[in-house]
Amino acid sequence: MSMARLSTFGKWFSCGLLLAGAEIVSPPAFGNPPQASSSEELLTLPGEIGKQGGRIVVSLRAEPKTLNPLTAADAPSREVILGAMQADLIHINRATQLTEPALAKSWKVSADGLQYTLTLRKGLRFSDGEPVDADDILFTFRVCLDEKVHATQRDLLIVGGKPIAVRKLDAQTVVFQLAKTYGAGERLFDGLAILPRHLLEKPYNDGKLAQSWTLATPASQWAGLGPFRLKEYVAGQKLVLERNPYYWKQDAKGSRLPYLEELVFLFVPNADAQVLRFQSGETDLISRLGAENFSVLSRQQSSYTMSDAGPGLEYNFLFFNLNEPGEKTPPDLARKMKWFREVKFRQAISAAIDREAIVRLVYQGRGAPLWGPVTPGNHRWGNASIPHPQRSLDKARALLKEAGFTWITGPNGEPALVDSDAKSVEFSILTSSTNADRTKMATLIQDDLKQLGVRVQIVPTEFRSLIDRVTQTREYEACILGLVSFDADPTADSNVWLSSGGTHLWNPSQAHPATAWEAEIDKLMEQQLAGPSYEQRKKWFDRVQELLAENQPMIFLASPDILVGAKNSIGNFHPAVLEPYVLWNAEQLYFKDASGNVRP
């Protein structure tokens, strides 16, 4: 599985909250959704007009761990919460990768870029009928910035080393003050679920907010602003969501969205079982497919259609342990870490890897080779000047010679690479034991490097243990991982590229940059973060990509395509390369009349 990540930054602020009394409105029974009143400012969506009713069933590889957007870090929880149950102030459209109005109908940015004034839509209500106003926004930001809550979004809300200051102008208007210009602009407000103060203020004051909104929470005690709300949870089996009757979007004919009456998530333990459920018609959509299962389904499609949306934003890479050895570092690991810190060694390993073979054999051609972190799915931020050299063992050998390595005849009569102390060059690569694709990558790299006289051992490891060894104990030699960006803007990956970042994997959480090139990347990332224009920001991020290509702290390998499928009876199915891939427009999905497959 790919690691999720946050951007950089972090600190606390306090702001006064006003308690506003509000009438509690009982949710209406289902049937026809309520018509918009004159006091509501609904967002009208373009696109195909659908039909009300029915339910869509999708499968999840595992149960969500929580329905609390503050603590959701696992992929199933994110897919349910972000794809169906919550909304944000300003939204990044997953298809266009551009920002658009959401809960905030409009916004203004001050001339110096430090102040954002957001105006909320009139008539917004949570899914339990409670009105939404500026006090819910203030409460949300207060909670997210509270260090005791450990919200996953907290780091995103620190700009220029200081927390975003929030104040209320009136019930519909909120002003956000930044300490430093934020180059990513209004993208800052995407992905932050607005919390219902009327339900969560007491748990927050009691210090129990992080434990709130578990899967066992009664539906009456949960409320959100997404197209669907909680209906039923059956442990080990399914999670059922129902239409939010107060949702704030409508179609071009004025019908309130969503079209569907229910959205059901089945918990299906493995990829093969998910394929069987989809083939049998038990589920209507399928995503996060591997290339092999995609090929199987593509050969058999009749009542469904498979789609290859092209490379997403996931980048897979090999990296070495570039931490400084400590007193407790085993001598054998310390000796190998000396090789790893030699840039020509890393460049040689990179030159010897056959990326095209990885795409062909791991992804069956449904992917793209990588020489940097920006995938072809990111249309605005790639540096076209980064070289894409073909595999070259001759270049690899020349680099190793320049770095002081030589070859001897090994016990089996084949050349064996040795260092300046005549020690054999061999190392282990950690891979996640549950990720077959990355294990295949490691096997291919093992064979590639064998041709250089380098012996590689593959060590499949339980994922949590792998992450602990990389980020905590730092007792490892090399590792293959993948990261997936939740936004095309480079700010989303700041925690990876800044030397102080927790996901600066090759040497995380540095107090001071360990190398001059890491110090330069730090400076460039800070500059692009505050850049006044896309053109200037891209120039600085292009240089970041050049430094990564020169120094190879990550040897980038490949990016898989986004492979999905849907029944032919589903309308408005338009997969995207940003998560959530198939549910990003869940409010517009519907069953077509012609299919006869509208479910009661």
C-alpha cells in the first residue's frame, strides 16, 4: 500500500468561539429529496442529468478504521470520508486538478497574498439538519490545530512557521490570516472537513474528540456535509450510507443531489475476492486494481466496462539508508552506509535498473517509468529537462570505478563487486510483504544488479514494521516504497523534500540539513511555497527535481496507471487520477433508465 502523506508546517493558535443557538431540524424521510428553498444557495453542477433512486455497492479491501476525519490515515477511511461523507471550503476538482467553489461560494485574496476572505453559501446545513455558520469553521480550525488532538491535517495549517489565524466577520464570512504568502493559494482549504460544533464541542472539551466517531457511532450522533450520511454499520461485513437530504448541490435542472438513495461499502479481504464480487454483479464499481486483475476483467467484460485512466500521482522508488551511523549502529551496516552516501554509487545503481522492464513485467505495460517524483499524471509540474536515460551497465560500471569499487572473480566464477577494502558489495532491500508489485520490483532489481556483481537479498516485511525500521530505529540497508500525492501541487509533498520532514525517508526529521544539496532543496521549497506566480514557483520546483536527479536520494522507478471498472448501467462514471478515483463525483453517479438496473 502507498503511504499517505501531509505537507509541512506546524504550531498552535487560539481563537474565541461564539456559541450560537440553532433550531434542530428532524431529517426528512426518504423519497423525493427536498426542493431548495429561496434561502439556500445551492451549487449547480454541469454534466449528464441523472435519475433519482437506487444504490451503488463498492468494495473495500479492509474496514475503515474510523469515521473521524481528524484521525483518518488509512486508505479505506479516506475513501469513505473524503469520497462520500464530507466536504471542504474550497475544492480541488479531481478531474481538472483546479480549484473551484464548494462550501465557500466565493473568496477574495488580499494584494499581499496574506489574507483570504471566504464567504459561505447561505442555507448550509449538516446532514442532521443543523445550520452551518462561521462558528463551525472557527471550531474546526481550533480543533485541527490543537496538538492534543493529533489531527492529521494540523501540519497543513501552519504557514511560514505560524498557525493560520482565523476570525469571523459575520455568520457567513471568515477571514484567514497567513504569516507568509502561500504559493498554493486556495488549495490550502481542500481536504479539511468542517466539523459540527453542536455534536463535537463537548467531546472536545472533555478531551475525547480523537476517540469520537468510531464505526460504532449511532447514525444520530454523526453529521457531515458530504452527499451521504451514516445509516448502518455491520462489523466485518459492510458500511451503509444514505442520501444526505440537505446536500448543497443540485443538477442543471434544479434537482437536489445526490441521485443515489444509498452507497454501500462491502468489506472484501483481498484483491481476487473483489474481482469475483465485481464479476458476479455484487458490486457496481471497482478501483485500485492491479494490472493482472485488470487484464482478467478486460477479457471478460460484457455488462461492465474497464477503464485505464493513465498514470496517477503514485511514485515508487528505491532508497538507501543515508542516516549518519550512531554508536549503536552495527559495524557491517555502518560500512555499507559509507557506500550509500557516495553519490556515484547511487547513480550507478540507478543506471543499472531497467525501468522499462518494471513497467512491462510488474504493470503489464499499464504504467510509466520514472526518473523523478512528478508522474505523467501531473500535467503542470514536471520538469521536461530531466534526462530519461536508458539502462546502461557500462555507465554503471564506469561510475563505480570512479567511486573506488573494483571487481574480482567470485566463488562461482562470476565477477563480484568489492569496495576499497576488498569487501563484497551486497545489501538487503526491505519490501512490504503485502505488496506484490513492489516485491516484483525488488526481484527485477536483484537480477539487474547481479549483472553488476552486486548481491541483493530481498526481505519482505510487515508494513508497520517496515515503516518503523525506516523512520524510527533506522536499522535497514535499502527499501522500496511508494508515495501517492493527494494533490498535483508540489506543496503536498513538502514533508518528503524538506530535510526536517518526517517522510524525508532516506534521512528523516533532520535538525539541520545533512548535505548542501538538501539545504538547497529546503530553500527552494520554502521559496516556491511563497512564490507569487505559477511560473516562478515552477522554476524553483524544477530545480528541486534537478537536484533529486543529480543526487539520487530516491531512485525513482515507475508509476502505475489508475485502473478501474464500472457497470455499463452507471451514469456519470468519470475516473480521475486524484483520490478518490471513482467516487470523487459520487453525488452525480446514477443508474441509467435503459439498464433496467435501478435498485429499490
